[in-house]
Amino acid sequence: MRVLITMMGRSTWGLFNSVWASIRVWEYLPDKVYILTAGCDLELAKRASKMLSILLTEHGAKGEIVTHVVSEEEVGEIAKAVKEITSREKGAGNSVALDVTPGKKATVLGSVLSGMARNEFDRIFYLYIESLKNADRAFLEIPLALQHPHDILSEVHPTPKAKEG
């Protein structure tokens, strides 16, 4: 089973479009998505969850989405929460990817640091958009020439990991 950990940032579109890009570019269709969010962003996360559910089920996935509230700025607490999620999912034999595109700095740092020592992540996705002018639109409504999807681990370690899930 494929699991994706992503995070709520300032925009539901950043989260949604990055998942959509991962599906379209790398054919990474997650069966389960964890959305990390600070309590103050819970309403945005709920909206993103509804949007993702439609996207995932339209592509044939289960569309299971879990919203997980984390501290807004405590990097250590965020790292601990992500470690717990990845340990549980990896223990169940699942592939775990991390999407750092939409997150705020503390959430991104805590998430990345949680998996670095033990090499927990199978993929790390990042969608760079050259201009924020149209960033609040759907993925296919933003010129593709302005969007640059990255699979960070494959760029750093060109040999793909054996277990894809």
C-alpha cells in the first residue's frame, strides 16, 4: 500500500496540486494520505481533505485521508509525530512518501528530520512553481512550463529504492 504524508500550509491548492502532480508525473497514487496541520489550519485541512478524496477516488485509489493535528512551531514534536506515523506504516509493510510542497517551515523541517536518520521515506516530493500569480488554481490551470515537480530522493540518490509498494 502507498502512503503519503503531506502538510497543510497557507493554501489548499498547494497541497492539492502537489498530490495531483505526483500522481500525474510519477504515477504515485497513494492509498492513504496523512495531512499534518496546526489546529489553526484545521478548517483548511478539512477542505483539502474533501478535495483530495475526490481526486484519489477518481484515479481509482481508496481515498483514505487522515488529518493529524501537530504543533505549529515545535519541530521536535512534529518529528516525533511523523516518526510514529512512518514507523506504523512501514511496520505494516507500506511504502511511505513525504510531500514537502505545501508545508510551513517548522512542519517541513520536523517531517524531513524525522525520517533522515533511519531513511524512512521511499520518496520525497516537491512541486516548485515559478510564479505565485496563478498558484491558487487547479494544477492543470497553471501553465505546466511554470511548474517543476521534483522527486527529491531520486535526484539525490539516482538509484531507485527497491521497494515501491
